[in-house]
Amino acid sequence: MSCSTQWTMNAVKEFTYEIVETTDLFDPANPELGRLPDGRACHGTRLVVMDETVEKIFGERIRAYFERTNVSVEYLTLQGGDDHKTFDQMLRVASRLTEIGTDRVGTPPIVIGGGVVQDVVGMAASLYRRGIPYVRVPTTLLGQIDGSVSAKTGVNYEGCRNRLGTFAPPPRTLIDSSLIATLPPRQIRSGLGEALKMALIKDRTLFEVLERYGDHLVRDRLQDSGTYAGDEGPGQTVIHRAISGMAEELQKNLWETELRRIVDYGHTFSPIVEMSALPELYHGEAVAMDCVFSAVLAARRGLLPMEELERIVATVNRIGLAPSHPMFGDAPTMLRALADTVRHRDGHQFVTLLERVGETRFVDDLSEREITEAAGVMAVLARDPYAPVAELCGSVRRTPALAGAGSAR
């Protein structure tokens, strides 16, 4: 006779973390960079991880900061770029933490750099001693307006973006918008791709700023060097509204127990394209293309007015981003991308479509025909970014549904 005994554990995980905007972060008179998350004094050695670009531009200032503030640190420089977002790179960080004798709590590492090094160090910290605190300092626009709020870490694995990863937000993230003044225009445009995503899903005011000032934002690197009416220039408006919108959405569902997330807009079809085209496309570039593809789907369904679709594509062009890429015009690639996303969303599409800029709905019934026809529109936009998209949506021939085809899953 068999019998069973069961114990049920009920636990709640609460986590509080802060995003601090500051100025002159590398000035020794500013205590923020060396401050511990809990405010205690540090009595050990901390690891400072930089990517190669940060080392080249800010390395001397960072070293001078810690020397003058008498904070004991050791350094590690990593290569940036998605082709270096690997498990082996993460293990390099873990090994260095051991070499310098990192404590469980009292000597949190500091990571200064772009999104790749942020994710790599974040994952290492989440695994080291089953989790240690760390401090992140994003130096790209993408990192400041998107990654600064995120709780996720990860590395690419077997050709898949962020296939291995953890949920591990750092107790403190430090943002100094002057750090992005050194970025090349393409990096700024890539960051604005993520700002566009946030604008489309919930913030019409943010969209209107991007629509009006897109090229100026790139030229000024969001430093607001011109004269603008109001309390904030467009650069600060973009940074503040993008961070606030992301924080509002993630706080409701930080651990992703709910798989229907509007912040996944722009991230349904782009991961496959981004990894397949690596290193041709930056993350924000692929996200912007995904935003356009999803807007085309919505417009062809009759959800999104055609004039709104035209404004979206025009704004992408004004920022200087490409609205499409040949892979977005390839229907089999788009179907494969959606199939992979469905696995990530536990068998559902949960695709966010726009009803207008700032308003969305979820759908779970996209068909192969819809994907194929939208890809036809994107194929033309890949060749001619300024093609009349509303006319394209109306002229693309509606192909017969494939035999037995229903939802594209």
C-alpha cells in the first residue's frame, strides 16, 4: 500500500532597488559611484568592470576617482558587442570575483558600460555565492532608458539571444546622461529604438517628442544644447518618460509571472533577426523594425489607422533608423521567429498590436497569411524606406491561406 506526504512552501520575494540620476558621476566630489547600496562603509576590495570603450574614454577618470576617494578596487576590462555576450565571458567575471576575495554582501562589484557588459556582470553576480549585490552604471542610451530598470540578466547561447539568464536587479543603478554625449550617432539611434517602443505602447507625448525632434535628438545626443520651451528639453523628456514608463510596467510584473506584457512590443520578431544578422544590426535597430512590422500587422487588421502607421514609419526615418531589413521581408523567417516566441510565452502568441499610438491590445490568433502579407510590405520598405506604406498595405495581394493553416504558432 502506497502513501504520500506533501509539504507546501509559501514564500513571497520582495525586492527594492533604486535608479539614481546624477551629474558628474566621475567627479571625486560626487560620492555616488563609491557608495554601497545599503549606505554602510566598505572595508574590502570591490571589482570594477568596464567594457573596452569605457576604458578608452573614461578609464583615467574612473581610476582617478577611486584613488582620490580611497576606495579599494581592482579592475577587469571586457569586450563589448553581442558576439561577446557569452557564458565564457561571464565565467571570467566570476573568476575575478574569487581572485580579489569578494564578500557575500559588503563588496559589491560595479559595472560601467553598455548593455552587454551589464548583462554579463549581472548574471555573474546573480550566480556568485547564489547571488551578491552589484551596482550598474549604464553608459549607452539603451542601457540608461531600458536596461536601467530591467531585472533581467543574460548571455546568448547556441545562437539564441539571452537564452541563459536570471532575474537579478542590482540594488542601485546610477544614471548620468552626460556619459552618452560621447556615443556615436548610431548608438543614439539604437537607444531611441527602445524609446520608440515605449512611446508606441503607452506614451503618446513621448511619441510626439520623437516625431518632432528625432533628428535633433541624434545630433545633440540628448544633451539639449538648443533652446526649448518648457522645463525640460526633448532629450531629458525622452530619458525621463522612457524610464518612468518602463518602471511603471515592470513594477507590476517584475518576475514575469504574467506572460502578456506590452513591453515585449518590438521583441516578438526581432530576436531571430538580430541574432541571424549579428553583428550587422544593433539591438535597438532590430526593435524599431519589429515595431514597424507589428504596426503593419495592426494596420492590415484594421486596428491601427493608416495615418498612424504612416506617422510611425516617418518617425523611424526621422530618427535615422531603417524601418525594415530583408529578413523582415522574408515570410519563413518571420514565421520561425513567431514560433520561437510562442515557445517563450508558454504556447501562446500574446502579440501586442496597436489600436493607436499609446493604446494596445493582445492577440493570440495571427495567421500565416497575415505574417506573409506583412512581410511583403516590409520587403518593399527594406528596399525603399520612404515608400508609401499605407498604399503598400492596401496593394499587397492577400494570399490564400495555406492548407490547414490557422494561427501561426
